Amino acid sequence: MKIAIIGLPKSGKTTVFNALTKGKAEVAAYSPSLTPNIGVAKVPDSRLAALENIFHPKKTVPAEVSYADIAGSPKAFSSKEEIGGGLLSYLTTADALLQVVRAFEDGKIPHPEGSVDPKRDIATLDLELAFSDLAIIERKLGRLEVTLKGAKASERGLYLNEQLLLQKIKTALEKDMPIREQGLAKDELKMLSNYQFLTAKPMLVVLNIGEEQIPQASQLEAEIRSLYPQFAVAALCGKLEMELGQLSNAEAEEFREAMGLTTPALDWVINLSYRLLGLISFFTTASAELKAWTIPRGITAPKAAGKVHSDMERGFIRAEVISYSDLERCGNLAEARKRGVLKMEGKNYVVQDGDVITFLFNV
């Protein structure tokens, strides 16, 4: 899972990035540099510890989330020059966007707009994302116009359909309706998939609050969620979470208890991201390695096997599957076989969250 962190200048993007990745990227004033901070976070999953006790693997590999802290100005999203510089490549390849929105007050860090207003800032960034999509559409429509003039009769239908679809979403974008809200059909979304439009991507809003606002976190989340029900919303104190990320787990847990905080920012944001993107995890135990894999909910066993290795999908025969809850209850695979809960599944089996799977294949 790849998530791009965006936000207006002085919103605390890099602070939140450090909190999520336990990184130590320099937290400084806004820079126009297009070089992002890249970090990887291990996905916390308590099931791995229980599976380690059952399988005793030599190595355990949790799933990972990759974060890119985008340093470029949002106003550059729709600029031809900035696209050439590589800014959009980090955004378009992301599975979701994480928008850091400033909610904290700090006289030493004046807000670029002169006041702290999360609702205004979300609307501002939404507009910049729409401008980016509109710029891409304008350029593509121009190229399609030229292509249609020389297209063969057999090709014109395809190009005309693409042109009509782009004109349709352009009209809606110009009315401040992001692509994710346009109710496009599956075949339309498939036609647009290569464009990787920014307003089509799932959005997670992180309200960056001050320590004194922690008791009001739920209320602040509810206010934004009521305006943007399609967004996942979390309120956290980026500065505090960044500092806690540099402590040992025991020290951080003790500090959280004293502050009345229950869940680390990393756990919370990843859980929200999984729900937003419709993701689940399954586990494999091949070659003395216990590994967690992230897949979209609803995919079949062969597709899940392809996540492990393309040969497994190509030569898929069947899958030996047991749910995490059944395995935990049985204590080991031998007992699971005895109780009949270790099952052989075919190509149509839909993988469930927490499945422990051994894939059988032949290439």
C-alpha cells in the first residue's frame, strides 16, 4: 500500500510523516523542492504474534505501508513544468492520498492564510486537486482531437467514447464535483484507470491538532466527517506522536496512558487506510517464514497467490486454507486437520481476512 501525504504549507506534513514512519526527516519551513521524504511503516497486526507461537518461524515479515511526504506546493499539481519535474509521479502512483490539515494554533508558525481554518484548507486543496485533473483532461482532449482526424473508422468509436467520458467528468469537475463523487459506472472507471486522476483517489484527512485539543479530537473529526462523508478522518497531535515514535514501545505506552491516549497514530491511520481502501490481510508460512500480505477484499485465491509470486497464479492448482480464528482455537495444523477445519479450496474461493494459506501450484 502506497500513500502520498499532501497538505498546504505549514500544516505539519513532515511531522505527521515522522510520526507514522518513526522517521527523522527534517521538519523545516516550506521548501519548493520536489524531492519527497519516503518512509515505510510496518503494519501492526496482533495475529502475527499468535501465529509465531504456533509455527515458530525463523523470520516474520509484517505487511508494509509506504509513505511519500510530498514537499511540492499544491498549486504545482496542475503545472506542466512541475509535472516534468516529477511531482505528479508520486501522487498518481499512490493508492490513496493522506491530506494533513492544520488545526493547531502556534504563533511561531503563522498560517499562510493568516488564520487556522481546517474547513477552508480542505476546500482549497480539493480545488487544487481538481485543477490538476482538469489540466490533464484538457491536454488529453487536445490530443484526442488530433488523433480523431486521422483515425481509422474501426478506431473512431473507441476514441469518441473516451472523448465523451472526459468531457463528462470535466463538466462535473468544473462544478466542484470530484471524480470520486460522480457515480461513474465500472466500465467508465476502468477506462479512466490509466489516468490516475487525483480526485478519484480515496482520501484520508488527518487533522493535525495541538496537545490542548486532544480532548476535543472526536468532536473535530465528526465536524469534518459531516461535511465530507466519503473521507476517512482522524485527528491527532503530530508533534506529540512524532516524539512518542522516538521512544521505546514501553516508554511510549506509559506516556500514552498518562495522556489518555489509547491507540498509536500509526495503528489508527493504517486501520483507517485499510477500511478506506477495502483491504484485508492473509498469511503464508512457506520456507520457515511467516508473512502477512495485503490484498483488496473480494479477490479469489489465484489472484492472492499472484501477490506472492506470478508463477503461483499462473500455475494455481488449489489452496489449503484455514481461518486465523480456527487455527488459534486448534493450536496447530495437525489438530485443525483432525477437526476438519483445514480445507482445500479451488479457483473460485474468495480469500477472507486472516486466512492462513498454503498455495499448491505447478508451472
